[in-house]
Amino acid sequence: SDGQSVFLHPLCFRMLQREFGSVRAFPPTLSAPILEVEVVPETDEARRRYKHLLYIPPAATIRFVELDMTSVVRPEVLAEFFEEIRVRVQRRKQIVLESRRASARDRKREERYRAERLLRDQAFGYLHTMPTTDEEFAALLEENQHLPPDRLAQVLAEAFPELTTVPSGTTAPSS
């Protein structure tokens, strides 16, 4: 109802053709759990592969919905498509596994960053939290006023790069 191009996955369509013989014999509605929504950008390759979707505007995104067909078609039909179903199940499992690995890598990277930040802050004698107010930052500068100005600027840049980085399109304040 929101204008998205959503279609039954070709594998499910072929199962329905096998079960009912022709498109005219298909049930008017299908009610089955969704296994996957596959997003296919409208490209020249997609237009060649899915000729029945040539009426879709260029640069549109097509979504194929794969359904659990166990309650729709007979077991004999499912058996005919067993290998294709098995490959798709394995691919989905692989995607989940890769996603979990990527999440674990991201968590480890974040933990390593936090640990390095804590060690760096402790090495410079700072608390492991960054100053959040002007008063806290001023106190930090006051504590380290014994450092030469260029060394203090270096320490601050290393300890708190987000506070010393000048956004693009702006100029650094002159001292």
C-alpha cells in the first residue's frame, strides 16, 4: 500500500506453478510465514534476469518475499525443490553467522579502543572520562600548566582528539 515493489520470490512462484498448474489456478491470497525479504536493486542485470518486471521504473528497488511454503504446497512439491530450498537455508544461516562474527569483531574493536583510551588517559594522568564542561576542561589545563605550551597542545590533541580537531570549513581560534 506504500508503493514499494514487492513480489513473490521466483522459487515460491515456481512451487505454486507446480502445485496448481497455472497462474489462473493460484489461490487469490497466500498466508504463510515470511522467511526472507530479498532486496534487488533495479539494474540492467536484474532487468535481464527478471524480464516479467520490465515495467518497474529504472532505479527502483525490487523486494522478493520468500515464504515458508510448507502449508501451501504438498510435500511432494517441496521435495522436488529440496536442493534449492536447502541452498537458500544454508545461505541464510551463513549470513546470520557472518553477522554474529562481525558484531563480535565490532565489540572487540570497541573494547580495545576503550582500553587504549583508558591507558592513554591514565598515562597522561587524566581520569578515564573526558571533560564535558568548560570548567572541567579549564581545570585540566590548570593541572597541566607546568607543561610547555607546545607539549600541552600535543598532550591534549593525543588525549582528546575530538576536542582539538577543527571541523572542515571552519578556522581554528588564534591564541
